[in-house]
Amino acid sequence: MRLDKYLKVSRIIKRRTVANEACAGGRVTLGGKVAKPGAEVKPGDIMTIRFGDKLGRYEILSVQETVRKEGAAEMYRILSEDEGMAEERG
């Protein structure tokens, strides 16, 4: 599944256009590398997303085309969500 679609289906990011912009803007990494919106995700991948000054790390547990709102959180595991950790810009 494409990364931007995964972000939307899992509800980590609510809208696919916003997910696409986050990926295109270099704010999402997959396996430690900056990921484009079309990058393929699979269970076991580690994803990092920078939301302003918040940095979130997530492990992808499952990839599903559709999921109910109640089950979306079961698609990933939060490894960390830290405030003020976005200083990794270089």
C-alpha cells in the first residue's frame, strides 16, 4: 500500500491530501530514509513523522485497504511521540 494512503486509512493523518503533502515535504521517513507519498509500506516498517515540533515514531503492524474507525489504531504501534524533538533537521 502507498504510504500516503496508509497514513489516511490508519488515521494517523486524517486526510490523504495532508498525508501526501507531509510526505512530499520530507516530513515522513520510512526505515530511516525520507519517504515519498508512493513508497510501499509493509508490516514491520518503522515510520517517523514530524508534525511541527512534535516527532512521532510508529511501527506498522498491519496493512489493510479499509478499516473501521475503531480498528484503525490497531494498524500501528506508537513507539514514541515527543514534543520539541524536531531538531533533527540538520
